Amino acid sequence: MKTLAIILMILMGLAIMPDIKQTVLAIELPVKKVKPEVIEQPEVAKLVGCELVNKYDWNTTIAKAVCLAESRGNSQAVGDLSVIGGIYAPSYGLMQIRALVGRPSPKQLLNPEFNMQYAYDLWSRQGWKPWSAYNNGNYKKYLGE
């Protein structure tokens, strides 16, 4: 209620004293950058998403572990929200593919089937090198799942 009373007093003051209007409207509030909220999916959904690795001819045990380490099986995951190697390019989807110039759009990468196909194609050309979860060993936690 106190907030409403203060707002009403400010609005009334603006009507009575028009010269205050510029002062009040010129106040800038600090902007706080907030990471997008990541919504956790139920355990069953996590496994279904990463099960897409089974459609391709690669080591499915490692591919599933990388998928879980990268996105925890969340097909709508968005990561790498800071500058990496001088480039700001977030990662999207199950396999956390960075949206670099010349790559598919974020919308495409958030499609689980498309994301996994693109990941397989990328793996076919470069091996596991593009995935930080493989390079830093985080995928090993998920080898038994």
C-alpha cells in the first residue's frame, strides 16, 4: 500500500508541478543483466532427448554422456552466454551447438532432431573437439546413464 501511495503522490505532483516532470522522468534506474531462466525437465524427458544419439553411427555411450553433460537433456537449453575466444555466440539445444556465423539459427538448433543431426555432422568432421564437456572430462560423470 505504501508503494501505491507514493506512486499516487508522484503522479499528483506531476500534475500540480509540471517542472518536476522532467526531473522525475530523467531518473535512470540501474540495469541488472540476468541470465535466462533454465527450466529443468523431468528425468524421463532428459533421457528421451539424449536417446536421439542412438539414431547415428558414433559411439552412442560417449555421445549420450556428452549430451547429458552439455544440456542435461534439455532440448531448450541455452548456454555459453559470455564471450568465448572473443566471440559472443550462445550455444543451443541438446548438444549445445554454438550459433556462430555460417551455422544454423538458434531456432533450428533448439529443434532436438535438427540439433542432434547437426551435432553428428559436426562430430563426423571434427570428432569430439567442439564439445567442452568432452574436452574437460565432464561427460565422464554421465557414462553410466
